[in-house]
Amino acid sequence: MKRILTLVLVVIGLTAVSQPYNNEWIRFPQTYYKFKIVKPGLYRIPKATLDAAGIGGASVQNFELWRNGKQVPIYTPTSSGPLASNGYIEFWGEGNDGFPDQILYRNPAYQHTQASSLMTDTAVYFLSINTTGTGFSYYDAGNDVASNSLPAEPYFINKAATYFRNRINPGFAAVVGEYVYSASYDKGELWSSNYIRPGTPLDIAMSGLNVYSGGPDATLKFGTMGDALNARHLKVSVNGSQLVDVVMDFFSDVNSSVPVPLSLITSGNASVRFDNASTVGADRMVASYFELTYPKPFSFDNQPNYKFSLPASGNKYLEITNFNYGSVAPVLMNLTTGERITGDISVPGMVRFVIAGGGARDFVLVSQDPANVNIIEALVPKT
């Protein structure tokens, strides 16, 4: 009996030791300077803000920026030494997402998407100085458009998405006279739509998709969850064509994807419908999100910032139209590798890039117009 008890205690101890605390990235001798971000955008920390925090004289190559335990690439006008009086630290910033929530779920698969956090939409960033190493910095890459011989890429795979935030769905319940929920994050505990009941489907209409008709079929990825102890079918359709009809009884969930014939959305419009096909009139279910990915020309909807991804490939030549860059050449930021490429705007109405080949990469094209830049005005030291 003593041996069994000892073995149990050892297993519990090892389990406790192996639990992540999400502070593994912290170097405790360093001071961290905190600030918060809610909305995505291009951000700068001016030299004046660094001076006010007492770190304006630090060498730029030693700055590190952290968010949710991961380094965020930064750009400075100089590659070494202190910033000039008009210098700054530039980066692409975003609010909080669901990444920190994942370890709170009983099973990570219960988290349908990491687009939103159940706790807060505010991300906390930490700027620090690591004098024994160099941070993750953007580097200026060439953009030799003049000698390019590659044809322009006709399309990329765009994502049009809805992440429902009507309510926080409590998730799986044991029905014992009343609904009893687990203290842990359980299946179906997530941001969701309002209840979807039999006879009252949820319809979401999208327009202006700008579909490239010569590309591959689209894909619809989605998440749904039963919210009552009843039998039901889930039906999903796009523009009136039913694509899904599956059993989703009781508190079960579906987090899946289905191909969408491109011919259904070449008009540029897509109506996505979720139907609760239960025979119980009072039944209820919810949707957590959907993402429609489809081929789109490199036309960026007159936006000043635009995120997109490219798969692993060789060199690419891009001709981007309908991008609102103002009067200054925009910059393409490779969020994966740290490349920073200044766009060629010698052709009116077009931004051109020659991009070196590589693995799968996430990009954001940003306007450098002052009106598009968000300023971090204060840093709070934390030790």
C-alpha cells in the first residue's frame, strides 16, 4: 500500500512539474516595460517615450518585444546603437487572442478558434533590453522590380470570417434537474452566436468578396455546438446550396470544414446559413465562427493595412492594386521571418513587390502615412 501511495505521489509531482506557467520567456534579471493594445494596426514607440521610461539610451539591437510569451519582430531606423531624437521602434500590433486560453480547456480540441479570448480583448506587450543577445528585428530586403522577369501572381487565398461574440456559451452541462457546468473550460465553452432554434436559422451575408474565378474551390470552416439535451441535425448551406447535414445531438459539437464550389460565390456574395434541424421546437444550438477561404486577386479593398499569407514556394512577383497607401511608399512586413520590403509605387495605382521564396509566411502590407500610425505614449516598468 505504501508503494502504491508513493507511486501516486510521484506521478502527481511529475504532472505538476510539467505544467506550463506561460512565464518561461521571462528573464527575471531584466526590467520589462508594459503597455496595452486592443486594435490591430501599425504602432510606434517614439524615442521620447523611451526617454521618459529611462531607456532612451539603450542600443536598438538589444530591444525585445513580447506578447503572449512570443517575441514580436520590431523595426528601428538604425540597426545598432541608440536611436536618434526622431527615432522609434515600429511593429505590427494586435489585441489579445485565444492562445493563452488553450491550456485552460480540459481538452485543447474543445477550443474552436483562437481568434478571441474569453478573458479579455486587450493584449499586454512587454518591451525589454537583453544586453546579452539581440532581439527579433525586421531587416530591409531588396525589391528589384526593374529586373524582374516573373509573371504577376493572379491570386492569393483570402479569408472572409465571422467570429461570433453575441454571448459566452457555457458549454457542456450535466442535466440533473438543472444544468450543472464544469469549473474547467469544457466543450462548447466559447464566444458564440445567439441561440439557433428550429425554424429560425442563422443567416450571415457577405458581399464584395472579389473572387478570382480561375482559382481553386473555396473552403468553409466552421464551429457549432448543441446547447440542450435533445437530438438534432446540423445543416449548413452557402447561397442556398446545402453543404452539410450531420448529426449533432445533445451537447456535442462540430468543428470542421467543407469544400465550397467556386461557382457558388463568383458573384462576390455569400450567404452562410446554419440550420437547427431538431424535431424539438424548444431546442437550441449555437455557432462559434466560420471562415470562408477563397481565391482573390491582389486587390486590397482600399484598406491602409492588409494581412495575407503565402504558401511555401519559390520567388513571387506581386502587383497589388486598390491599396490605400497615401503619399508614402507602403511597407510589406513578413511577420514570420522579419523581412521588411518597401513597395515600388512607380506605376500609378499599383504597389509592386518581388518576394524571395521560402516556407509558408504571413504578411501584412502597411501604409506608412502618419495618419495610419498608432503611437505608444507611455511605458510602465515591471520587475
